[in-house]
Amino acid sequence: MEKLTGLITKAVSGFYYVEAADCVYECKARGIFRKRGISPSVGDMVKITVITGDKAQVEEILPRKNYLIRPPLANLDMLFIVSSVKEPSPSTLIIDKISAVAVSKGIEPVIVFTKADLADTGELLNIYRSAGISCFEYSTKSDSDKQKIISLLKGKISAFTGNTGVGKSSLLNSLFPELSILTAEISHKLGRGRHTTRHSELYKVGGGYVADTPGFSTVDIERYELIRKDDIAGCFPEFGEYINNCRFTGCAHICEKGCAVIEAVKDGRIPVSRHNSYKQMYDEVRNIPDWMNKR
């Protein structure tokens, strides 16, 4: 039987669709994965054995460079964090949590602010650009940043993620009309959209692969992707040049005298909202033992 190496582009109901040798194979995974407590995921490079025609079996998951637990995605190069500027209003805390998780896993975060025709994006763009994070704006009435976003995708595996209702699928449809990803109207009664994406799938567009994923909630982030308290500061890129200048070793950068990070916040070199997110993230995990906080 023929053995091939390929990329999992879709996972639905226990079936894995693997792109290998210019074909897409429908695969089941070996039972040994279940015994080991692991599962193949979209984005995984795997070895498969062709059984017949386009049917095959996943034999081995090749080493991952990173992995997101929820949504389950492997080997990402870029994570596009989509946030609307209005309806629903943006949460800098959620944006900061997701971008910190991306940095912690060696994934480049990119932020896209949608519905830019409904409110000014200037302050938000300044916050994240000053942190060294690429960010763009998008609205259905302006195509100004579309080509810039598309140019980033070439040769990369990327994911677009964001809260329900922020226009994530609408953005992807605008970037790549051929995808025709299902979208839903905002529920004005609930103030949020309905879930329209049911599974993670990689689309071959823009010279790379792009994943559309189900919307996430703050609960998902807090439960599945916590960062150890001693590692959080390193996930805020703009803290980097100040961390080693603190007066005391092991500074938590919360309220300590002689903290260079706090001085940078006071001087306006680090945005207050970013430091507030850092403090909240630190407080959430400060009493969690490391053995309970392994990712």
C-alpha cells in the first residue's frame, strides 16, 4: 500500500481530509491515537497509508511547532484576531489575551478591526502598532487594507478568529469571494451574531492556507489557553526593552517601586490598556500552581 505525507485541511465527525500528492484523501485515524489521548488536527502534517482510491488511514502525526487547543489548530504561522469597532464593541482585554497566547506559541498575531465605517479606529490602531503588532482596518465600504492583508498570507498557514458577530466570515468572503462562507445577521435582541462556522477547515487561497474557525468566548480562552504568570510579560512585545531594567530581579511589573515597565506606562510609552490587561491576566493565574497550568 502507498504511503504519503500530507496536510490535514479539514476534520469532520472523525474523518480527516488530507491533501497529499495533489489529491485529497478521506482518512480515519488509527485507534492508537485514541489510546494515547491525542487526535489529529487541522494543520497537522501526517503520514498516511492509501487503502483504495481516495480512502486512507492516518498513521502518524509529525512533530508540531505549535498547537491551539480551542479551536484545535496546529502549525500556525499567523493568527488574525478579528474585532469589530462597534456592534459588538471591542474588548481590548480579549484582544490582548489572544495576542499574548499567539506570541507564547510562536505565532505572529495580526489584528483586523472590522466595521471601520461605524467608528473611528485611530486609537485602537495606535495602541497595537505601538506594541509592534501588525494591525489593519476593514469595512464593507472601503478596500484600503485588503491587499495588505492578502499579501501576508502567501506561503503561510493562518487562522482568522474572533468573537461571534464581529464579521470574521464576512471579512474572509470579502478577501476571497470564492469561499462563500456562510454568514448570519447580528441579532439585535441579543447584541451578537449566531454561530455560522461549525468546524475548522483550511482553505487554499492567497498562496497559502487560511482557516475559518468557530467563534470563541472569553471562557474558552481562560479555560484552555492560560499562560504561566512568569511568562506573561514576555508575551507583551512592548515590555521587552524595559523588563531587564527593573530595580529588582523577579519584578512582577504590577506595582513595584523601581519597575521600568510601570515607569514606561506612566510616561505613555506603553498604553495603559495593555498594562491593565497584563495585570488582569497575571492576577487570574498568580495562585495557580504550574503543574495545573501546563499547556
